[in-house]
Amino acid sequence: MSRLHPLSERHAVEKLGWLRAAVLGANDGTLSTGSLIVGVASSHATHGSILIAGLSALVAGALSMAAGEYVSVSSQRDSEQADIAREKQELATDWDGEVTELAGIYQQRGLDADLSHTVAVALMQHDSLGAHARDELGLSEATAARPIQAAFASASAFSSGAVLPVLAAVLAPISWVSWSVSLTSVVVLAVLGIVGAVAGGAPPLRPALRVTFWGIVAMIITGGIGHLFGV
């Protein structure tokens, strides 16, 4: 009888880091770029000005998302590394205390005193730092902060979301740019809401309605501003 190797199992938690960055970036790219194009188009700008505004929003937004994500996740990584360094020092200076600490964690999870101590000793003899990082600090390879990966995912996702409203503006006649971009953005936002919910294991209806609603609100407001200050 075949057995599933424990390392072959895949869980949703392994996708949370890049999935969060990707969904956030794509939503932001579609919503911010689409809303900006709608606002500029509503001000009776020329087709060329609309396209320049859309492309500028795409590039600037992608770079901003990448930089922001990199800084944020780098701060998280720095905190993780500081915790790991402190744990190394404690293991080097107070081994017995760390055994007791780890055994206490296992007791809280339901093991009796003798068994928890035996498990703690066995795990620490195998990989003391890994045991404490996982069970005391809640850190693992699957959830470790990866700044470059997060930055790349955010920039790529933002660009992927932003390029669709820009394409809609390119292909639509000048008199239909606002409507074409608005419809494209709303559809893309709804799809992204569904994809993000399904990938994360959540029911898709509420996330799709939520992101679609706020997308419509944003484009109505920016369109109104364009009409108000248009020339």
C-alpha cells in the first residue's frame, strides 16, 4: 500500500504571501489606473493625453507597489532574523531552560509532562533552532518573509491589472473611453475578487461584490472630478 510522503502535501498557507501581494497588486492596478483614466477622459482631454496618463499610472503604480512591498516585507524579515538571533543566543547560554520552555509549549497542546519533555529533547537534539523557530516563534520556510519575491509579485500583478484599462482606452473611440474603461475595470475587478476568494478557499460571491462596489464608487467619483474640473 502506497503512503503519501509528508513533504508532498501542499496547503493554502504556503500561498498566502505571494497570493496576498498578487491579488492586492492586480486589484490596485485595475482600480487606480482605470479610475485615473476615467477621470482624465471625463475632463475632455485628448486621446493622446488619456493614454499618457494611463501609461504613467501603470509604470508609477507598479514601481510604487514594488518598493512599498519590498520595504514592508524587509521589515518583517528583519524582525524574524532578530528573533532567530535571540533564540540562538538563548540556546547557547541556557539549553535546559529552552528544553523546559519547549516542553511547556507541548504541554499546552495536550501532551503530558513526561512525553512533552521527551519530545522537546528529541526535537532539539535533531534541530534545536528549527524546533524553537517553528513551535515558539511560529516561523517556518513556508511563511518566511521574502522581500524580492513579494516586490516582484506586486509589480507584476499591478501591471497585469493596469494594462487592461489602458488597452480599453487605446481601443475605444474617444467618446467611449470612459464607458469602455469603466466596464472593463468592473469586470476585471469582479473576476479578481472571485479568483482571490477561490484560491484562498473562501466563498467567491461576497469578495467579488465588495471589490466591484468600491470600484464603481471610485470611478464615479473620479469621473465626477473630471467633469467638474474639465476644460
